[in-house]
Amino acid sequence: MRYIPVTSADREEMLKKIGIHFIDQLFDMPTDMLTHLSKPLNLPAPLPEMEVMALMEKFAKEGEIAASKTSFLGGGINRHYLPATISALISRGEFLTAYTPYQPEASQGTLQALYEFQTYIALLSGMDVANASLYDGATATAEAVLMAKRINKKGKTVYVSCALHPHYREVLRTYLQDVDIPIVELAFDAKTGKTILAPTMMNDALALVVGYPNYFGIIEDLKEAREVATKVGALLISVTTEALSLTILKPPGEFGVDIFVGEGQSFGLPPSFGGPLLGLIATKDAYVRNLPGRLIGRGKDKNGKDAFVIVIATREQHIKREKATSNICTNEALCATIAGMYLTAYGKTGLANLAKQNAVKAFRLREKLAKIPGVSIPFSGATFNEFVIRTKKSGAQLLRNLLAGRQIFGGINLSVHYHKNPKDILVSVTEMNTDEDMDKFVHALREILK
Amino acid sequence: MIHSDTEKLIFEQGRAGRTGIDVEGVCLIELDDALSPELRRGPLAGFPEVSEPEMVRHYTRLSQRNVGIDDTFYPLGSCTMKYNPRINEAVASMKGFTNLHPAMPQTETQNAFRILWELEQMLNEICGMDAFTLNPVAGAHGELTGLKIIRAAIRARGEKRDKVLIPTSAHGTNPASAMLAGFTPVNIEVNPDGSVNLEALEKALDENVAAMMITNPSTLGLFETNIKKIADMLHAKGAFLYCDGANLNALVGIARPGDMGFDVIQTNTHKTFSTPHGGGGPGAGPVGVKKELVPFLPSPRIEKFDKEKFGKVLFVPVYDKQSIGRIHSYYGNFLVLLRAYCYLRTMGARGLREVAEAAVLNANYLRVSLAEIGYRVPFNRMCMHECLLTDENMPSGITTLDIAKRLIGKGYHPMTIYFPLTVHGAMLIEPTETETKETLDEFIQAMKEIAEEAKANPNLLHDAPHNTPVQRVDDVGANRPLNLNLRWKQQ
């Protein structure tokens, strides 16, 4: 077996050293548990590398058909160009095959990359401190609510915008169902697509959670959300599912958001059928000890040289066990390193231009679609690179027509999660969509709705 | 070899006007129509402007200040740092996988569903379980999922049980996961050899116990011989037995947790199934359960349907009413699971058995050899995939930390130190199956030199490591004052 270098000569010498004769003597366990003695595992036969490659290429080819179609899919998994430098750098074994940086002298590379990532996220979100990553945007949202509970002991209920990503709300429900934090969902305004924030309804509020932009692509009014949250004594949590929007929109920190969470997949990770992703979380300095997950700090070595190291580990499970702020151990460190590379590659002006391009392209397509008879833009709220269209057909039917006849993924059918809006589709436009793509989409929609 | 100088922060590099990738600007008038200026932020203050070569050099230099399995022997106990096959990386970068969007219609992504479904079947067989969810993205995430499944099953029975028993030698994630799942963790004392103390268990076991979490082999690297008895005791009281599968590498192809009486197991693909750990993640933590618990698995699950009935679609994500619900944005870490799938297709049953055999052989070879040169081996009996040493036989003043730091200087990544917490000065060494005997012999030689240096020149150990970018980092001092990013206001 090519990954296992033990030869029969090695085995003989080592068994002799150990003082036994047979491999089976190594397994100091009741014989009735030794499955391999009675019944070997029923698994597909092992394949040589060439055959594994051929098999996987065959699978990949099936996926390429879908992957090559024109796509306007977004909704939390965003399509962005990945600079070639990233895959070249991230496949370096020193990053790829390292473990959690518990030994700082042998891990300055990972540690510095994560410190730089924390700096990037703090700068982007306008918050004081970001951690070194959580699993994804959905679990980050759940962790943020649990964190809010640790800070705001008086609050009871979490108020969550109905316009927050539906999967995030589902994950939040799963996380909270056993820990006695009731969830109340806040409706959205049918005209603007923004969350309706009525302070009178929220007197027991622990935290208020809104998307920024929300699932409909609408940029929520965080100023108003802050005022309402303050009035009812709740922490304000903002959730960003399209991280690129942070490079152009006013940062959540500027509005006084208490905990920022988000999905960082836009920064260098392909859609990957939904994983791995990159959970972002950032907060105010006063709450740093309540943050879940790993934090990298800049300190000194014994000679006074700057050095990076894991800090306030006293919040973490390996030190505090049941008193830890979270159970998280393995996070998405490599994805955070990728995000740092992505933000570095684009840099200050590249990111700004990229975001502007997204905004302008989305705006152009929205304008063109709105002119098609039978298409309307149901929400008046401002958007970044995603927006909702409403047609006279059912969303499901329309998307089927777009795909079957024209090989276009036209967007996400919102009726799956919003039953009252069966004709709404969420359309995402990024730099990956060419003018021809957009014309093709406009043309197809015009035909279908004729 | 690791570099001995440091690298400037990226924020201290570059110059205004440079970029690492060219992006066209846009017409500002059109931008104002698209997104009103009052919603927009100012320039990205603090962001670097570096050219592509500067960017490549920065990250290359950072990588040279890091150590991975590709560089050197990395015997971190309980972490299973085995070789990460490159074919799996090649497959995980194929566009037919990376560019699949989870919102594509099911008909378009049958390849991904098939891989996930087949991986589930293989994991069922390897672990002796009835069903797996692949949605958890890390071991601890799997623990939380497994415990929530148990909680849902207990609720469905109409019972209220809120205690989870956890041996004191367990990983810290166990009690933390129990808390997060709304349980009260109860510590169970272990015998000196790390096995569960049956009397302590008997005493703690009542109608309020929902489950017990056991790592088998234990975190001391020893097989829990009483496991069936423990399972019977728990089952008699209506409680479940949870397996922390962190140490599954010792068992693959040899024995199955399901056959030992475990009801739930979380596996760690980045340990047992060779997916890279990436400096802390991403991982994947699939969770397997026995029949009684299947309805409670998280959503969505992938089910295979009859081709005749459903036409083209064979594999469909389903949402069970009794499910604990969604635990991840989509289907978990697909690209990580894809690597594990390739690994299993490469290994087959015979290959997996060789994994456990070689892993256990290597660990015992180290145990005997290191004991011979004077290291204290507290349990000098056959170990599983890892062996445990302590610093007890070292000259006074020489600690486990000194030994670990000296190993870094000698070009190794150290073993796990000071874990399990129940053993004073613990050094947990897990060689894995992918190391040659020559490597093990060189490591033994290095450990021998260290033992000699400890006597002859103890300062060499206290000052270690010497040739690294930074030396002995003050991890306590780094907490006061804290410096968590360049934006951080020092307190």
C-alpha cells in the first residue's frame, strides 16, 4: 500500500523489538470484538491511483455540465473569480498539512496568516476584534446569539428577522432548541423588503438579528436597528452572507453593531456544493472574553522579538472544558488563510473596484429585467449584487423553463421558504456574469413570459 | 528547514498604486445610480496595496515559517497526523466539484449526492452503524450533533434526562459539547490506566443519565476492555453510549464501535481518513447512529430512490419531521468529504486494516524503544495507535515542555503535551501508519540525545528551540496586554 511504508522486514524487526510474534498480538482487546477475524469489511475493492483518478474524473465530468451553464445563483454561496495565485500558494504543504498552531515556534506562518485575517475582518466589519474563524455563516449566527446570552443576562428572547437567510434561521433553531432561548421571527415589509422593527413588541429582547444585506439582497437600515435594539436593551447582531458587500457598504461597526457575523466564502472559496465555508465573527473590545473560538495575538518571544501565539485560550474547551464559550476546536483556518490571500491579492483599490463592478452589473440587469412585460421588482429597498424579481409565472416553473430550454440557472426560487411569494426569484449578479450572459437571461425571460 | 527570521506583516508592505490583480474601474455616475453614496463606505483604510510578486513572496515566506506533515514527523497524539495523499487534493480541485452550487436543482448535482451517499454506506460498514450524517464539519460539531440526536430521542420517548457522563480523561470538547446541547456534564473518575472506573460509573448511573461519552481507545492510547459491560450498564438504564471517534485510526478494519455497543459515533475525516488539517481546519465530523436514532439525524439527509419510479433522479436530499434540524448552511464540508471518499476507494477493506495494524505497530515500537532509553512509560502494556510518556524520569527542572521545544529545534513537530490532564507531564505520541521505520529510529535517536542533554546541558533544553523564527514564545505575556489585530486599541 503506497501510503504505508512498513515492509515485511520492517514488521519482523519491530515485532521482535516489541517482543511478540504476530501483528494480532498487538490488539489487546477481547477477540469477539475483532471483526477482521470473523468477517472482513464489505467495502469496494481498493483501486490503484490511476483508476481512482479515472473514476473521479468521470464524476467530475457530470458536474462540469452543470458548472458550465450560465448562472445567477447566489443566496449565501457567491460566485467570484479566484485569482490563480491562491491555489498555488494554499496547496503548499506547510500550510495544508499543519495542525492547529499549538506550538508557536513551529507555526508562525499559520499564526501570522490568521492574525492578518483577524485584522482584515476587523477593518472590513469596523469592529474591534474578529476571531480566527468559525464553521460557516449559519453556525456563526447561532454562536453569536449564545454569546449575546452570556453578555446580556437579563434578556430572554432573540428576535430574528424573517428576511435573514432561511438556512441560518434553521441552524439557529437547532442550536437553541435545547438551551431555553425562545426565537421570535420579525416580519418584513412587503414594499421595501426590510425587516419591520417595532420596539413595543420586544420588551424581553436578548438580541436582535438582522441581515446586512438580507436574504432578498436588501440593505437593512442598521441605524434604525441600533436605535430599536438600544431602546429595548438588546444586543444588535448583523449578519452578512455576501462578504464582498463589506468592501463597499458602510461597515456594521459604524452603526454600533454589537456582534457582526458573516459568511466569508466570497473571499477566495469556490461554491464547492456548499462547503467548506468560512464563518466570520467580530465584536466590540468589551466583549472579547465572550467570543467563541480561537484568537491569535501578537506578543513577544523570550528575546523580546514580536511573535504570534494563541491567546485567551481560557475561553476555549481544551482549557475550560464545560465552562468554555463554545465547543469549537477545529475551525476553518485554511479558509481564513485563503481569505487573507484573496483580500491581499485584490488589495485596497482592487476590492473597491470589484465591489463597484458587482453593484453596477446587478443594477444594469435589474433595470433590464424590470422593463420586461410581466416582470416586476417587488422590493424598493436598495441592493448590492442580489435582488428579487417577481413574474407572472410560478418561480419553480420559470426556473425550470430557463434551465431546460436555455441552460440558465436563473436564480433561487424563494417560494421554498416564503410560501406567500410563490412568484419571486432571487437573482445574483457578480463579476463572473458577462454582458452576454445578462443579455441571454433578459432575452430568455422575455421569451418565456411572452 | 524552518526559517530563523520573521516576516513583516502584509499591512507593512507595498505602496499606494499597486495591486495583485487587475480590476477595471466603473463609471461613477452609474455607480451612484446603482448604490447611493450614503450607503457606501469610504476607502478601505489600512488595506495593503501589493503587486502579485510581493503577495506570492509574502505567503511563501509565511509557509516557510510553518511546519506540516510534508516537512517532518508530526507525532501529535490524538490528532492522527498521517500523510495527506495528493490525489485527493487534485480531485478536490476539479471544477466539476468546486463549481457545483448547492442551490442547483437536484438533477444537476447527482454526482455530488452519489458520492455523499456512497461515502455514508462505507462509513456505516467501517463503524458498524445503521446510518450516518455527513453534515457536521468538525469533530466537536459532530459531538454536538450526536448529543442533540440523543436529546431528541429521549424527548420522543417522553423522558427528561439531562446528565451526560464524561470520563475525566476525555477531550475538552466532550464536556463543552454536552453543555452546548443543554446537558449537564458529570465527570466520571478513571482508573490510573485511563479506563472507566466501573464503581464510579455504577454510582453515577441513574434515570437522569442520557448518555455516556467514551473515547475508545482512550486518550491514554489504551483499549477500553470493559466496553461491552459499560454499554450493557448504560442500556439497562435506558441511556445511550456515545463514542468519541477521535482515535478510530487504531480500529479501522480491525474492530467496529457499533459491535462494541456504541449507539452514536463521530468520526474525524481529518484524522482517520487522511484529509488535511490545514492549520486548524476545515475538517469534517460525520456522525453515525444505530437504528433507534436514525429518524433524528440532522437535515437534509441524502436518500437513494428507485430509478424506475423517479426517472433520472436517484439521490434526493430529504427532511425528516423528527430530525433535529439543520446544523450547517448546506451539506457540510463537501470537498473534505470528497477527499475522504477518494481515500476509502484507494484503501478498501484490506488497506484500512493495514492502516490500523501499522499505526499500532509503530506506536508500540516507539513505546518499547523510548522506555528502553529511559523515558517513563506509565502503562507498559500493549498500547493502541499512540503511546504515553511522562517527564517523571527526567533530571529535576526538565519538563515535558522543554522536551517538546527541544524537539522543534531538532526538526520535529512535538507530540501532544500535558494531555490527558489526568496524567502529570504527559507526552502523547502518535506516529500514524504513514511513517517509515527509519523515521521512527531517527526520532528515537533524537529523544535519546535529548535525554542525554537533559543531564549534561539542561540549559540547551530550557532555551530551546534555537533555530526557529521566534524562540520560547511568552504565551502568558501575550494576554496582557492583548494585541488581537492592527485595529486593536490596547487596553
